Amino acid sequence: MQKKVLALHDLSGFGRSSLVPIIAVLSAGGHQCVPLPTAVFSTHTAIPNWVTTDLTHAMQGTIDQYDALGLRFEAVYAGFLSSAAQIDCVRAAAERLKMPDGVMLVDPVMGDNGKVYGTYTSEMCRRMRELCAIADIITPNTTEAAILLDYDPRSKPRSAEAALDWMQALRARYGAQIVLTGLDFEEGRVGSGCLSEKGSMLSLHRRIDRYYPGTGDLFASVMLGALLNDQSLADACDRAGVFVRDCIAYTAAQQTDPMHGVQFEKLLYQIVLQPEQTEKIKEPVI
């Protein structure tokens, strides 16, 4: 059976972030991505003069309709939220629409590069901790992990041992499987770490000296798609890191404006179901 993902994120029209890559990646992985937009932006917020419409008023009605239809999802995946009230909507979606053995993934989008996003209030940061406490998997970058642990947002792990300490602290506080992104303590390498009941792993790849918005959304959606295709958390994180690296390398070679995001479209073939999986698909009887 095809798996369904309820994706609660913003929709940024230009810039290749949030729901744009998420829908594409999950679909390429063979899953049905059902978007539930939290807000609509003309561009991602790193591009000046963006305009936005908050969709909090529509979220609860959508959840009610899906519940009445009997829709249930193998994964509920939450990212950027535009108001504290939306945290209640995400909680309701997880409680009412996630299958009993489904996965709740929270990407606690609050900041990056040592700074809290201007759209995030102290109340929203506080309440994001509540959401992480009911998640099965959380995927903070180092800035967001610092916020979740009440550290200075400018701090980050400076060694493999420190990265493990941070992941253990997050797991102890929130009880979820941990994926910590944005690790860069090794010269010329960058990547992620993961921690679950099966152990921990670091996945570091060659650094490409470019910064593109939206790579966190790309990483988390590749990882989730791989998990839903029965890969382990460690393998899913490694695959996501390789895909993001390849997208950055390809985009850097095109010399496009970094604010336009990574050109993931021509590399989506890497996400398509593996041959051993496609062999199991039989032609439908009509």
C-alpha cells in the first residue's frame, strides 16, 4: 500500500523551500504527500519584501474534514509554523489523523546560523518544546537544538563527542529519536548525527562552500521518505546527506543566485524507488 504523509509547512512560491521540495521528494519516493499549508509566502523569508498570508484559520477545518473522511496517515510531518496557535493544530493532527503505528516528525524550524528567525517569538520557541515532546523524531539544526536545550543559540558542538552529548541531552529531554543537522566541527566536512534506541551515528560529507536556503527541508523529506521505505534511521540520514550534498554541488556548478535555492529537480531520479522495490509492483488488474 502506498503510504500517506500529512505535511504541515508553509508554501513559499519562489526559492525552493518548504512544501515545494517536500512534495517533490516524497512523491519521488513513492509516497502520497498531502500538504496542509500553515502560511503562504511569495518567497522564502531570506528574500526581501516577501508578502504572506497566515492560514491558521483554515488548518483546524481541514483537520476536521480529514478526520470525518476517515483519512489516516503513516506520517505527520510538521515544519515552519507562523503562529503559536498552529502548534495546537499540529498536535490535533497528530492525535486524530496519525495511524497508531505512524510516525510524527517535527522539524523545529526556529532559527539558523546562531540566530532565531524574526518571525519566531519567545512564546513560539517555548511552545515548540511542547511539540517536540510528543514527536517520534525531531530534526533540529544546531541553532534549534541550542534553543531546545536552553543553550545560547550561537553555541554548537565542536567535536564528535560534543555532538553525541547534545543528541543524548535532546533525547533525554524530549524522548524522541534525534537527528541533529548542521554539524561542521571537522575541517572540510559537514553533516548530521542521529540517535535512537539502536545507537548513534555521524554522517559527514565533503563541504561545498555555498549556503542555500531550504536544504533543511530537503534533508528531512529525503530522510522521512527513506524511513517510510523501511530504511533504518542511520541509513536514511546518510542518504539524505548525500542527496543534499549532490544538489548543492550541482547548483554551485550552475552559478545561480543562492537565494533561488538548490536545483534539486534534475536529481530527483536518485530518490525514485530502488529496483528491488519496483520489481514488487504488479500491473493492476482493470
